[in-house]
Amino acid sequence: MYPLLFRTVLARMDPERAHHLGALVIRAVGLPPVAAVARRLTAPAPGAEVHALGLRFDSPFGVAAGFDKNVTMGKGLHALGFGHVEVGTITALPQPGNPKPRLFRLVADRAVINRMGFNNDGAAVAARRLRALRRSRRRPVLGVNIGKSRAVAVEDATTDYVRSARLLAPLADYLVVNVSSPNTPGLRGLQAVETLRPLLTAVRDAARSTPLLVKIAPDLADDEVQDIAHLAVDTGLAGIIATNTTIARTGLTADPAAVEAMGAGGLSGEPLKARALEVLRLVRAAVPSEFVVVSAGGVDTAADVRARLAAGATLVQGYTAFLYRGPLWARQINRGLARGH
């Protein structure tokens, strides 16, 4: 039913508007009378759980940051079968993001280009919603992804991240430093090791006992990936998330002129699959076996999840395929993992 709905209605709708409508449905699924029934239909099979970061994940598969930017869909996403939800990216200051349109579908490529620009309500509002969500008996493991406020100069980024970390880390099951979005000017420059070390050290200290991870871009050179992996271990981080969206436009079947007209932004979805797997293997080879590696990028099916786990991922995240698979996507993944195919 969902593929028909997508082709006839959603694909003709502005992507951001479609996302907002979908969010309303997901929030409704999270309401108490519905959530318990939905979760019984979507829950991972016994034995699928993963123990990592001092936490129990009832499935290795969760929602990547960017889907629930404002901490409004946690209960619904849990009811739909996801093992964890990474909210955000959240910035210390509220911000509207980049001008619209800023989200574009490449349907034939099962991909999306976005230049959202960390549109969110800010850390103070997110903290209030996280407190309420944590009181819920039925909730997923909650990751909180933080980024630099656009109004803050790059040279003041550490102070800005620390401000968010102090407010949000006590409310997070784990915290993620996002230095890899292509949609905030200067942000990816923070991935340089000499810049990243003091940033991660300061945020780690602010996060205190909350496990801290860093999210990296797929566009880094292989040696840069390895250098950041070694840095993450050296600075006492709990893990790495690989990867964010890419600025590359290779391997697309879409008309190049149409893609160019969409403009700048991060590409996600199926075209990112091969590079995301390469980066996962690079990171896993560079870190100890107990170090957590979360794989994201181009994940669509249960076979994709299994491939990432086999390549050394501790956990796996998805986002873009949710737009194409619909609300039963996590259920499909969970059932596929249980069947072994």
C-alpha cells in the first residue's frame, strides 16, 4: 500500500511538507493506546539485542540523526520498531536553517539531497522535551546529536558545542559531536585532527559519564578516516558514527542538469552505500574490538544491516530509505534479521 501512496501522492508533494505530515502520523503512533499495539507488531525478535555503550539496544537498527530534529517523534519511532533514535542535530541556539527549498528527492536513485542547515528549536527546548521523553516507560535508546550554531564563528565552535553538551548530555543515553554536515559553513573543517582534538576533549569533559561519539563524513581521504579513528580512541571517546551525507554526485542515474539545478547539499541513500561500507571497514581496522562503530549511509534492507554487522559495525542506522519504504520499514528490517535474510 505504501509504495502506491508514495507514487500517487507523496512523490508529488514537496519533500519537506511530506516529512512534516509523516511526522504527525509517527507522533500519533506513539500515543499510549496505539503504541503498545504497534510495538507488538514491530518489535525485534528476542535475541536481536546488542549491548554497547553500557546500554541495551533491543535491535542493532536505529534511526539516524536528521529525521527527528526536534525530539518530537521518539515514542512513535520506538513503536514502529527502531532500536534507538538519534535526535538532532541540535544546536545551542535555535535556528531556522537554510532557505527553502532545501530537500530534494532523486527517486530513481533512492536518494535525497538536503541542505537543511541544522534547522532546530535549540538546546533549551530539546532539553525540556528530552526530560519528558525519558519519563516515558516505552521509549527507545536516545542518542543526541549536537552541532555548531550557525551564528557562532568557527573559532568559537568549542564553546558552542560545550554549551550544548552541558545541557543535553545528562538527558542523553549517548552524545554525538557532528562535525561532518556539509550544510553549515566551516563545519567540516573541524574534522582536521589538530582542530578536532581540543574540541572532542572539551566536549568529552563536559559530557562527563555520558558516552561520546563523533560523526564523520564519507568524503574524507582514507588516511584522514584512520587519523580520526586513532584520535577518537586516544581522546577516550566511546565510538564513531560513519558516515554522514556526501557532497559527491557520482554514480547517479538522474539527469545531471536536474541534479545541478537542485544545488548544494548532502547526498544520502543508495549511492552512498559502497563508500559507507569502505569507511566502516577503515574505522573498524583502526580501533580496538570493543570500540563502538555505528554504520550509516545507504542502508535499505535487512541484508544491508547484516552486511554492516559482518563488516564490524556495532550498530546500524538508516534514514533515507524510510522515505521510500514507509512506516513499516523497521518492522521489515527486524523480521528480515530474525529470518536471516
